[in-house]
Amino acid sequence: MKKRSLVSITDFTKQEMLELLNLSEYFEHHPEPTLLQNKIVASLFFEPSTRTRLSFETAIQRLGGRIIGFTDASSSSVQKGESLRDTITNVSLYADLIVMRHPLDGSARFASEVSHVPIINAGDGANQHPTQCLLDLYSIRKTQGTLENLKIAFVGDLKYGRTVHSLVQAMAQFNTTYYLVSPMELKLPREVKQHIKDKNLEYFQCTGLEEVIPEADIIYMTRIQRERFADPLEYERVKNSYVLKNAMLNPAKNNLKVMHPLPRVNEIDEDVDTNTKAYYFQQALNGVYVREALLASILNLK
């Protein structure tokens, strides 16, 4: 993985993903506070972020690296009309690696083609979120003891949910059974579903959540993303489609874990937080270990 960009989860083979998860486990138990000494990472967030940006910054600082960049495109020369090409070309002369989030699909791939240093895609529009996918894989393996032969229910915004798109593609490597729970307007895009079909895996398209709870090993809740809708009325029609409440988990398997890429709005009731099946906050913490592993691997330090 050294000196390679990470734009899509499909940029990594199954074996490379597993090696990265093993390295993440190493970093969870073995901090290395000087590993990124003398390394500079540019953090370019053209779109709002809390967990992804802060967990990357935490990972960089825990490894002894330094950070440059911006958290709001309006504070950069983009506000003056500078192109993405020029921004990336220039910043790549200052840093050893660039972490970038951008609202346009395909922006990370374009950036990787013009940058002098590796690009890590921290989310490009409704397309991909590969580092979230890796921490999701780590969380699933940590809670289930395996990634193989699991039943996963993806719930909510499957059309625009870039975290869903990445994880669906990755889990197709592990003989997964899929429950795709969404309103008809927010079904999983055909091109993402094709990854399931290509592996001849079993999947079920559903509009009801409660019917899949007894079957699932993982429930992956997602928020209905207001910012992805061009039509506000369409958002209003579907915004409260699914709300997971604590009592709904009574018929669930003992090993079930509830995950969410966060932020949540109202799709998981706060009464779920105290349930031992709730895993979304620990899932967010796992992102630090995974991003430490990713930085170290791409910079050829591990």
C-alpha cells in the first residue's frame, strides 16, 4: 500500500484490507508517538466533518505528525475561484500526504491524478468513504470475531449513503447476506448492487426494519441526508422513515451490534445508547486506530 492513494475501497484487495485491519489492531494496543515525526499531512475539508476530520487529526498527532490545511473551503483560495487542480497541485508540494473531503463525486480520483503525494479520500459526495469502510470492517470483525458469513442489515439512505456504498462493496468479499432496508426512493444504486450480484450473494430488499432485526448480526443504521436532496419535499417525505428504539431489539440475536457512521439525527433513539448491542460510539473510536494504520502503511512506515 506504500505511496498509493486510497480513493475507493476497491483500490485494496481482500488481503490488503485484512492486513490493514491487523495493523489497526496493533496500533490499538501499541501506541507509537514518534512514527510520523518530520511528516506533514494536509487535511483539506471542503465539506463539513466532525468524526472523520478529528479522528484523522487525532491519529496524526498521536503518531507525532504535523497537520496543515483547512476545515472550511471559504477560508481557502477556492473562495477566490481557484480550481481543485491548482489547490491540490500546490498543497501536494507542501505535504507528504493529503486527506481530502469534497462534495463532488469523483473529486478524490481527480485529485489523486494531479497530486504529487498520495491522496486519502475522506468522502467524495455520495460516492465513496473508504476510510469509514475500513473502520466499519474493523468494528465488525472485533465484535463478531470474523467477517465471513455474516448477515448485515443496511438501513436508511442507501441511495446517497457513501458509507453504505463502500461497505457493501467490501463485504462482498466475505460471503455476506444483505438486508437492504430503505424507502423505495432511497434504494441502493444499481451499480453498487452489482457487486453483490457479481459474487452471487443472497440479498433481500425490504421496506420494513422490524422484520429483519431477528435475522441480523449487524444493523447498520444511516441518517437520511438532507444535504443530498435537490428537492426539499422529497426529503420531507422520507426523513423519518426509520427510528430504531430499544424495545425493538428484544428479538435480536445475542451477538447483534448496532452500528452507525454518525452523525445521527433521530434514526436511533437515545434509549438505545445504554443497550449492550449499541456499538456506534466505540465504532467511532476505532476510526483512530484504523487511520493510524492507514497513514503508517501509505507512508511506508509499517
